[in-house]
Amino acid sequence: MQARIVIVDDRSTNLRVYAQYVAMMGPEYSATCFHSAVEALKWLETEHADLLIVDYRMPEMDGAAFISKFRARTVGAHIPAIIITARQDRECRISALDAGATDFLQSPVSHIEFRDRAILLLGQYQKQQELKQSLATNNRPSSEEDEEGSEPSGKSMLEQIIDTTPILINATDRNGKFLFLNSYQAALFGRDPEELVGQSISEILPPDLVEREKRRNNVILETGISIPNYEEKFFSEDIELTFHCNKSPLLNKDNQTIGILTTGLDITARKFAEEHRTHLALHDMLTGLPNRTLLSDKMRVAIDNCNTTGKGAALLLLDLDRFKVINDTRGHQAGDMLLRQVAERLSNALDSNGFAARIGGDEFAIVLQNLDSQEEVVASCSKLLAQIGEPYSVGGVEQLIGASIGIALIPEDGSSSDELLRLADLAMYEAKSSGRNRFCFFSPRMNQIAQLNAGVESDLRDALHSDQLFLEYQPIVDIATGEYAGLEALLRWQHPVRGRLVPHDFIRVANDSGLIGNIGQWVVNRACAQIAEFEAQGITLPPVAVNVSPKQFQFSNMSADILEKVAKYNITRGKLSIEITEELLLDHNQEVHDQLETLRLGGIGISIDDFGTGYSSLQYLRDLPATRLKIDQTFIARIENSSADRAIISTIAHLAHALNMRVVAEGVENEAQYALLRASGCDEVQGFLLGRPLSVNELRELFRTDKAQADTGAQ
């Protein structure tokens, strides 16, 4: 007889896939499919199912409502039901469990997972049905009892009740031999009760269960006290069933304990649902890894183990590098596929002394235990980075990704889970700022920096509203003419205690705290206001460039805000430009491109700053509407002594000219560098040789003098 699997899903594609999965399970299984939940319920009023597989999201009713309506019928009380859902919120799953769902599958469902879950639940259900059938067969009335007018005796009625009750009941003597088994218990072993009476539990039960039964029985024989409310698992033909059991002494007429009475209620389905609830509370639904709650529990165990054994442990906080790019360019489904693969690799890379958890987004935590040396941590981190760095197949497309790892040692760095997580987080940020795809151990210096940064964030918020920020301007000179080709606006902060600060002192805090958006708006507004002020004074400045952080592009109105400021101050077209970094090129997406194109069309120049130090793509360089390419000063500093750097600069210059960009060299400090850059094809230079950053007043004097000289020359 075939096991009938009823599948309910409003999407035809899913029905075809799941029906094919059932066909692949073998001829002993059949699939009955429904597009409509209402039609499925109507069909189930008269037809039988051995397993339900139901999609959660359906137009007529969701999967939880379907299961609830089905369970309300007597016939549907015990049939297992699997909910298939793409949702990852716990509320959805708990509502389905409350409605009577037995199990879950995460969409998209693999054939192997579908098969394994279905066969497990069908096996349990069919075993329960066999037990019920056995009861019905073994307890039919005898011919004498069938005779009209005959009534069973009290004893025979009691025996019939005991045998027809779907509860295992047995009595054993003091030596563990069966004195009695009801039909339900005997059916578990595929035997008749009469065959088992007189046999020892050691002959019938598996060895591990025999030992547990003997211990419990001995307690009752020695104390005469019952053992209520414990759970025990029984295997019947390789199907695992769970029972809620009670044991009590079996007494003779003199109140002496002559044996043990055991009863058990089948709670397999309920236990399955409870285990799901527990799993949902302690595990990440996307990857199946422990979540932050379970991580805290496991860390407390690891800390206690360190105190007990004297061995060390380590907490690793792992964050994927540039994961956002994948989500933005390929969609969240691709991102989820990648996260599941990363989770699998982490689990496979760890032995019994380590475990991994997902604590949010693209962030994972790993605990290593029973360590004898720090070198073991180094080896594990190197292995993890190598594993994560291997190519992934995401939707048939090869994908590469790296990771940054921060390490806190136990107990050296801390002895509480919250503190260790904080310290590992500091180390992880250090790894990211040091270049990504590496690991970094926590040091007390990081804590000091974090405390300092916390103060900086608070002070920076005040600075935005108390006129502590100001701009300086560094000239950019045209190599061919020697004239000023532009100015770079440089942000400065006059801190009331720490004095004059440059962006290096606070820009990371600004980015991490989200203040960079407000600061960026302030810089653009102030630069436009000062350009307009100079124009009103009859002083014409060359084009002014302002730096824009990649994080500012997270604000969809950034381009509109810049153009609004340009219009507000009536800035001449071409007088304002922005400088972006190579980091933005790597995070490049359509939204970024659209914003840059909007700025270009609005007359805003675009320069790529610090070129050569990041991870830029030539394709992105080609596609972006940039007008200038600024070579990072690290190349300029080595140009006199390094032929390789001279070759790189020359190559960059030729590339930029081919893309109709002008080339600017930063950090020029002497005449030798200037001459070599000119020979290499650079168009413009910037650095202390050409001029240091100037205050607004110094800038005014410089260009007022230049204007006066130009006027004099014209006369």
C-alpha cells in the first residue's frame, strides 16, 4: 500500500518540483497535489492522507490556518504536517507550531532534505498506525462474548480495557522478568503478549535502555517510592518514538514490593513540536547555526571549563568583507545562499573543540576550546580565512569573498560573554581597518582607542552645532601653465581641549556613528557659501573639490542635496567638484552610478581620490562619469628611487588620458618629484611644494593679490 503525501501550494512550479521529489522517493509513495487550500480541505473530508506538505503563504489562507482547520477534525489529529516557508521570522513558525505543524522546510527545498524529513515522519506515523491496528486485531471479542445476551465478566472487561488503551503497560518481577504486557507494548516489539511473559527485559530491550530500566527499578525496589514523569525513547523497527512514563511499586496483599508497574503515553508528535520550539529559540533560521542566545550559554560553559581545566579558549568574531556589495548587486536571495555556504564551511572547518554561531547579518562568532597555546588560534584563523576565501557557487555564478576576524582570549582578555564579544568586536574592526581578509588579536590599546572614540563621537555632535568645524584649502597647480587649476577643501576641527584636529583623528568615528552624513552636508554648504562670498568680493576662485565619504552614498538624496546647495548659492557651473575614493568603486552599484551621473549633468566635477591603494575595477573606472584621477601620495613619495613606481604612475596617466580624465599627483614635496611627474604625463600636482593648506583669510589674500597682479599686467 502506498503512503499518500498531500501537497498544497498555490504555485504550479512548486507543485511540480515537490511531486517530482515524491516520485524520486520510490513506488511506495504517491503525491496528491492541490493549488487551492479550500479544495484540499474539502478533499480531505472524504479521503485519507499519511503526510501533509503545505506552503505557508497562500492566497485563501496561510499554512498555519490550513493546519488548524485540518487538526480540528478527528481524522486529522495525528497526521504529520510539514510547513514550507521562505520566511525566517520566529513568529511565523511558532504560529504554525501552535496550529499543529509537525516540521518545517526552508524554501528553496533540496530533494535530499525533502526526502529525509518526509520518510522520518511517515515512518513514525505508520508505526503508530500499526500499533493501533494491532490493538484492534488482538482485542476482538471472543465468540462467546459475541453471543447475544452474554456479558463479559469484570475481569475480562478490565483486561479488554487495558489491552485496547493506546498506552504501553507492563509489569516486571523483582528480577526484571515480564509478568504482564498489554497488546500495545507487545506490538512495539512486533510480538504477542503471551510470547514475552516470563522473558527478562535484558532479552527484549536494547542494552542502553536495559541499564536505565534496571537503575530505576532498583530505586523503587529499595525505597518503595514511585518514579513519575520521565521521558523514554523506544525504537520499533528503527522508528524512534517518545513516551511520557511513570513507574510505581507492584505490591502483594502484605504491601510488600514484588515488582514494578510501568506505563507510558506516546508523546512523539508533541515532543517533535517542542523540540522545534526550542530549536527556533536557540538557532539562526537561515543557517541553522546557534544564535546569540545559545552562544552566550556555550561561552559560559567554555569559561567555566577554562577555570576547571586550566586550558585556554578564544572567541573569534568574524565579519564578511564587502558582503553588502553582493546583496546590493545580486539581491538578498543570493546573499542568503552565500551565508548558508559560509556557515557550512565554518562548521566543517571546526573540530569537536570549536563551534560556530551566527549573531547577525554577515557576522559570525566562533569559540575555540581546550587550547594550549596562542599558536593554535593562529592556525585556526588561517584555516578559516583560507576556507572562506575559496570560490562559492551562488546561483550558478562564481563568487569570491573574504573575512575579517577579531580575537579575544579566554581568560586573559575577559571572563564574561558580553565583555569578550565587545573586545573581539574591537579587534575585528582593527582587522578591517588594517586591510581586511586578516585576523587581529585584541590588545588593551584598542580599548583605550574605543573609549577615546566614544568621547570623540559626543564631542563631534557638539562640534556640528557650535562652530568648531572649519575648512582649509590646498591649491592644485597645472603643470603645463603653472597656474592654479583648483583647490581641495580640507575639513578641520578646532577641538576645545585637544586643539586642531584633521580628519584622520575623527573620520572613522564619524563613519561608524552615522555622523558622516551630517558632516558631509556641512562641508558642501560651507564650501558653497565661501565660494559665493569670494565672488561677491570680486575674487574668482578656481574649481573647489570637496571630499565625499562612500557612506554618504547610502543617503539616496545626496546628489539632490549637493545640487540644492549649488543652486542656493548660485555657484557657477564647474566651480564645485567632489572627490570619491576607490572604496566606492568596489561598492559600486546602479544607485551610486545614477547619483554620480546626476551630479555630472548638474555641472559637478568628479575626481577619484587615492587611486592605486584600493581594489578598484577597471570596468567601474570606465563606466563612472569621472573627470579627474588623483594618484595617491604613497607612489609619489617613492618616485625618485623606484622605477616600478615611476612605471605605475606613467601607466595610470596613459590610462586616465585614454578615458578622457586629467591626472593629479598628490603629496608633491620637492622639485625632483615635480620634474618626474611632469615627464610621466601628469597634468596637475598638489602638495607642500605648491602650497600648504590655507585658511580662508590666507586664501583671500592669495587670490586678491593674484587678481591685482593680473589687473596690473592688463593695463
